[in-house]
Amino acid sequence: MIYSVRHVTQFAYEPAIRESVMEVRVQPRSEAQQRCLTFSLDSNPAAHIMIYRDHLGNTVHHFDIPGRHSQLKITAQALVEVSPPPQIAQAGTWEELDARIAEGDYWEMLLPSQFARPTVLLLELARELKLERGENPLQTLLTLNRSLYDAFKYVPNSTQVDSPIDDALRSRQGVCQDLSHIMIALTRQLRIPCRYVSGYLFHAKNERADRSPEGATHAWVEALLPGPGWVAFDPTNNLTGSERHIRVAIGRDYADVPPTRGVYKGEAESELSVTVVVLPAEAPLPEEIPPATVIRSKPLIPVGSIQYEQQQQQQQ
């Protein structure tokens, strides 16, 4: 399947700011069953955009707007080809997984990270779910994926972009970002390397209803299995990786892969809105994109006296 993806991010500043610096991770990856056929990124005001890859192979676009401005619009467009993942016939044993880990370099995806770390509430959930190494790694992860889907309600905007997992654990509700962090932390407790994936989920009309909404970015996890390697699990929707999952970036957790991250100079309030449109490539792009979703609108935390952190997009 070939998808057309348009991702528009808009910042509004009041009063106008004097300078902003931004890095963006929205270009889909090209590897395994996915190829990014075309990609473009534009900013308004216009900027000279530099491109590099981070240590995890994610494409990063970086730019600086030195002049005074009261808005910033970032428009990313891509054509992405995604093939169905291969069927997993034999996923291997625990002994094979331990041997693969011993021979490889997976320590980053085994250690606690900023948003995926053990807490008292996480350990209580592990006991409640009777988390342990079951028959084999694949069946254990499938059970955990389903258990988290059943245990948590999907409630948009119930947490913030920087919320710790305890917020979702306490209320038993959250968004895809929260469920992914919880699954990563639990999976690492089983000594299975696990990483965070940011991207998009195509909502096919003939598929069963997904809990995560259209018009937003999405997040899920990938865990290492001894046979097939990295396998995707989506606890928000109780899915495994499919042709509908479009991968953008991978990391230890969300802190490694926010779609936008930056700073600006000025004493301003900032409002962030995001619109995502994912369509089959044979379908025409809509002439007008749907109304943007406001992610958060409030004063930001100052860094020093005049420099403020840019808001980031929570993955829904």
C-alpha cells in the first residue's frame, strides 16, 4: 500500500517572538517493509533547513528563524510504501532470546529511560497482570498487549506530553504515548529489548474501529524476538504491526523522538495545533485539510529570562 501523508504543525505566539530554533522528526523511515518514496518539509516563515540523522537513524530537520514572527507553520508531505509484515511462524524460545541479547548491543533498549522506568505503581500493575516469562516471548508479549488494552481506557488529552507513566497508571486511562511507555517498561522487566515507535496509523473504513483517532500522530512499541527480530505491538488498539502502521522514528521512549522540539526568544504565550491527513496514494489530497487539533495552550516554562522551550506534540 502507498500512502500520502500530510502533517501540518502551527505555532502561534502572542506577542511576537524574536527568534526560534526548531528540530523536526516527521520523515518516515526507509527500512524493512517500508520505503519513503518522496518527502518535503516547508516552513513559514521560510528558513534554510538542514538535515542529519541521529544516532538511531532517524532523519532530523533543523532550522533557525532569526527574525521577529508571531506564527510558525511547518508542513511535511510524504509518499510512503508499506508492505504487510511477514507472518511470524516461529518466534523462538527464551533461551534463544537470551543468547541473541548476549551477542548483540541492545542495552539501550533494556535499561530504564526517561518516560519508561519502574515505579511503585508499575510494579503493582505487573503483579496484577501476573507478568512473567510465559510459554515463549511472542505469546508473552501478545498477552501483555491485550492485557494493557483491556486495563486502560483511551481518553484523549487525559495526560500531557511530558506526563510520567504514574499519571496513567493511577487513573487507568491515557493515550497511545502512555500505553506505549507502560508496555516498554513492563517488557524491559522481562529482559526483552523494547523501543518506542512514533508514526501514523491509517484508519481503513473496512477495518474494525481503532481507539486512537484520525488526524493525529500515533505511537506503539517494537520488541526484539529471537527469530523475526523487531516486532511491532500496538497496545492502544490491541494490534500487532500491520500495513496500516507508518513508522517515522524509533527511540528509547518519546523523549528521543518528539515530532517537534525547539526553543524561542521572547516573553510570549504559545498555542500549538496539529493536523495529520493519511490517505491511500491513489486518492486525491483534499483541497482543504480538516480543522487543526489544538494540543495545548498555556504559558511555557521560561529558560533563563527570555528563552522558552517550544511545545511538543503529544502522540495520541
